[in-house]
Amino acid sequence: MKVAADGSHSLALTSAGEVVAWGTDRVGAASVPASLQGKNVIAIAAGENYSLALTADGEITGWGSNFYGPLDVPASLNNKRVTQIAAGAGHVVALTADGEIVTWGRDSHDLHHQVPASLNDKTVVVISAGLWHSMALTDEGKVYAWGADRLGQSTIPESVEDEIVVDIVASDERSSVLTAEGEIISWGYNAYGQNNVPSSLDDKIAFAISTKSYCAGHRTVVTAPGHSRHVLYAQVTDRRSSVRDDDRD
């Protein structure tokens, strides 16, 4: 099972590849299109009042609000197989099978589409999209970020540069990473203390981080290994909440 959500609607992807949506449906974000019936969906993403689904053959289907153009999949992807998708408030990031990162949607300052040239010769394994910024993780465990940087969310701290990173999350105006040592490092927006990892985690080894994003409140969840998932720490400081796409057991 995979889940995704923004501040007003939620998505779930079953083990059979079926997409289920619920929540506010004023602009159709929670109405799964009939064109997805019978297709093997492998990934989902929820943006601000819009939804995305990625099928096993690399096709992207979007529905809901297209005010900023997140549903207008670029023609440059027509002959390429997409392997990952990430949804920001109004922009989308996609990763192709040949390692290319493609972005589209809201970009009032031409920030989202300025993928760092330093990624050209790197192998990207994870992408993530926040409010107005994006992140990428390479197979060498290095983190890259671009887009808006008003609160430093796109500026990689030196403490991260020296680490091997295994997971990334771009959320509201902040960024988080999980290192190979099980350490969580966050930076950027911290008005609700969401970057202050609690001391109760000092003797724990985290294996997943979940947080999401822009209009979805300020919530961080950390999990640790075991036969079933259990939450070590969860902070909720807003009535709205959401979860990062994740299918770990």
C-alpha cells in the first residue's frame, strides 16, 4: 500500500495497482479518472488540489486543478519511460529510466526548472518536491536541491555534505534527509520546531522519514526497524496532516 496527500485530499494505491481517492473534490482531485481502470499503477502523488498516477509502462495521468499546469505532461516525455513522480504545490518533478529529471508546472521565478547542471553526470535514485523547491538523491548518497531558497531549504548544510544519505523529503519550506547511520537532519522552515529532532531518537536507528508539505501542516514521523512499522516520534502542530509516499513494511 502506498499513500499520498495534500491538505484537502488523499490517495491510496493498493497492491493490485488500483488508485483510491477521497477528501475535498471541488476541482476533481479526488475523482480517479476512468482511464486508469485496468491499468497497473505503480506510483501516486498528490499536489495542491491535483493528483498524479504513474503506470508500470511509464505513463503519467493527472486530474484535478490545472491552474498552474501540473497536469500538462511535457511532450519531451512522450518517448521516455518515467520511473518516479513527485508533486509540489503547483509543480511536478519526474525521473526517467535513463536518469533524466524533468519538471513542469508552476514556476513564477523559473526556479523549479533549473535542475543543477552538476546532476548531469550523476545517477539519481530518489526525487522529492516541496512547496517551491525540489530535491534529488544520487546513488552515491549525495543530495541536491534547487528552487526557492527563502528559508535556506535549497542550501545543503555542510553536515549533510559529509554524510551518505539514503532518503530525502522536500516539504513546506524545508528539507529533511535520512543518513546511512540512521540520523535525521532537517533544515529550512522551523517555526513549529519540525527541524528539532527529539533526543529520544539519540539511541534509535531510523529507517524512514515521512513529512509532507506545503498546505498539509507541519508533521514529522520517524519509524524504526521491526516486524511491523511503529512510530518512534510524531509531531503534529496543525489540524491538517499528510503522509509521504511510502511502501515500506
